[in-house]
Amino acid sequence: TLGITPLVGQSFKHNNPGGVGGWLKNGLLIHFIAAVLLCLLMSSVVLFMDQMGQRKEVVMAAIPYYLIHISSLIPMMLFFSIKQFFEGVGNTKIAMVITILANVVNVCLNYILIYGNFGFPALGLNGAGISSLIARTMMPFIFMLIILKRPSLKVYLDAAKRARFEMEKIKRMMSIGLSVGMQMVIEILAFSIGAIMLGWISKESLAGHQVAIGMASMTYMISFGLASGTTIRVSHAFGDHDRGELKHTIFASLHIVIAFMSLMGILFVVLRNQLPLLFTNDPKVIRVAAGLLVIGAFFQIFDGVQVVLLGALRGMADVRIPMYIAFFSYIIVSLPISYLFAFVFNLGYLGVWIGFVFGLSTAAFLFGFRLKYQLQRFHS
């Protein structure tokens, strides 16, 4: 779904409602088909659940819940498609409000359906699945109601009705979306393999890693949100051929993320022995987490920079080369260095995270060079 935002954003700034509507219609088609295929594929797991070494009563309880839950993928994918459309036209607040509302509805329905309150039958685990299905189904419908009620948005829906399904548009969105997805998979894979290495060292190392990476993930989400905003603003400036706004957006985002991540890094170092207490009282785990937070203070600056630069490139619809950069940085650079420092230089858990620093810094520098090249092309 992330492939929709820059394409919608560029058409939006070209003042091209037909283009925006075309991307919306074709995006909804792609993601509906993808959701149906995913549901069918994931449903096949039911055939093998009784062969996974679980007790019979666990399997019997899990099957209906699982089937209910995966059926919610269809409305969820439609929601994400419309959400990315809204972001493309520069509106992020509505998606946030709908998401919060859906979570509140989900919690309330869980209370009613799981335990059988207010006269409803107690459905247990199935009640949780039904609650999620209802909450997720209402999300795209609320989006559509808002579009119908707002003339400034309804014009794009009318354009979508007139638009044709175009293979070129579908290929373009799939190319961008799959490349962005692969970037994320590569980074997650590298950190997951790093966690496996930490498990080889000791259970305390793995537990300390989970504490430290949890803290780093919270600050990363702020950077990721800033990067998403950068994608939107860059796509608008790129579509409007506004060189000044393009550079201003990128540099402003970089200044913000560097300042924020530096501040968080200082807090990580100063409070390295106190922050882990929020998660555990084990002194061995706290010692590991404290050491990793010091390294995390450095790597999260590079992490913030690379995700903002990646967001800027995504706004220019440049995703294929960044995918190769991500593979090189995280798989070719980060993982071997993690292994080298951890097991050859005997730095243990610290060595694994040193590899993360090398991987993220490599990604940040290479994304920076790629963005500089794209800006030079844009100016020429």
C-alpha cells in the first residue's frame, strides 16, 4: 500500500483529479485481490494445525478464531489503500482518528463478546476475533462516508468511478509497493538474525536485547512518522516541480530527526541503568540492556537519518535502488560485522549491536548519496 502515496501525491500537486482517482481505483483493486489471495493462502494452514504438536483442545479453539481473524484482512487492506490515498492528498489526521476509534470499539466489543456482558453470549476467543473483524470492517466504511461528505474529496471518488483499470498503473504500484516491502523485510530480517546470534551467546543477552530494542523501537516510530510526512511533502514538491520546497522539506526533516534522536540518545546514556527497570528486575539483563543502550544511542541517530532519507526517496518514487542499498547495508555489511565482533573479536552481545551501527550508518550514507544524485537530476 505504501506505493500509492507518492503516486497520488504527485498527481494531486499536478492538480490532476483524474490521475488521483485512477491511482485510487487501481490501488483498491490490487489490494482487494491481494487480500483475497492472502486469506485463501492463510486458510490452508488450518489443514495442518493438528500436525503442529499442539493439544487437540488448543487446535479446536484456535481454528475458528484464526479463520475469523484472517477474514478481517480484506477490510484491513482496503483501509490501508484508502489511508495511503488520504496521505497522498496531504491528510493524515483522519486516518489517525479512525484508527483510534476502531481500537476503542475493538476493546469495548472484546469486553462484551469475550465475557458475555450486556446480555450477549460469552464467546471467549471467538469473541475477540469477531471484535477485530467488526472494528476493521468499519474502518474503510468510515473513510468512504467522509469522502462522500466532503466535496474536496468526493471529486476524487467521482474521478475513480470514471477511471479505467490500467495494467500500467497496476504494474507501477506493484513495482513501488514490492520494493518498499522488500526494504522493510530486509531490515527486519537482519535484526531478527542478530537476535538469533544473541540467543547463541546467552539467554540474558537475548533478554537484554529485547529490552534495549524495545526502547529504540519507540524512538524509531517517531522517526518513521516523520519519514512518512517527508514522503508526502516531497511527493507534492516533486509533482509541482518546486525545487525550493523539495530541498526545504528534506533538510527540515533531517534537522528535526537528528535533533530528536540525539536528545533521545543522551537520555539513553544518562538513564541506561534506570530505563531497563521498566521491563525487568534481573540484574544480569539490566547490565546487558544498559550496555546496549549506549550503543543504541549512536545507532538510532543513523537509523533516524536513513529512514527520513528513504522517505524522501520514496516521495520521488525512487525505490528500486534503495532496495539494493538496504540489502547491501543490512545483509552484506551489518550481519557479517555483527558475527565478526561478537564471536571472532569476542565482544559478545556488544559486538552484535556494533554490527547494527555499521549497517545503519552505511544505509544512511548510501541513501544520502542516492538522494543527492536524484536532486541533481531534478535540478537539471
